[in-house]
Amino acid sequence: MIEFEYLTDKDGKPKAVVIPIEVWQRITTIETVSEAEISAGIEDYCLNKAMDEAKNSPLLDRAAALEFLEE
């Protein structure tokens, strides 16, 4: 699991997130990156991470899936 750090202002409100450099390097492959490219990179990274985790998760049958959704 990746650990993120949150930077807060003097009132304790979150202002920024610090991510590990390894994650940043996977998201950005070039020096100058636009905000849209960063957003797309983060989305791709998160989707790939979710798909990797899903591969290791047990599949639910229809009844179990419906029961889970009702909770």
C-alpha cells in the first residue's frame, strides 16, 4: 500500500498531498507536464493498481454480489 502525506494549513485543512517519488516517476515520464497530463497519469495509475488488486480478489457469485451491494 502506498502511503501519502497530507500537508495542511494552520487550521488543519488539507492543502496538498505528498506522494512517493517512485509513483511520481511512473505518472510523469517527461520534465514538463501539463495539469491535464498529470491528472490522466494519476487516473491511469489508480486504474492499473485497482485492476492488479482485482486479479488477486476472489470473484463473487451473483447472489453474493447482490448481498454485498445491499450492505
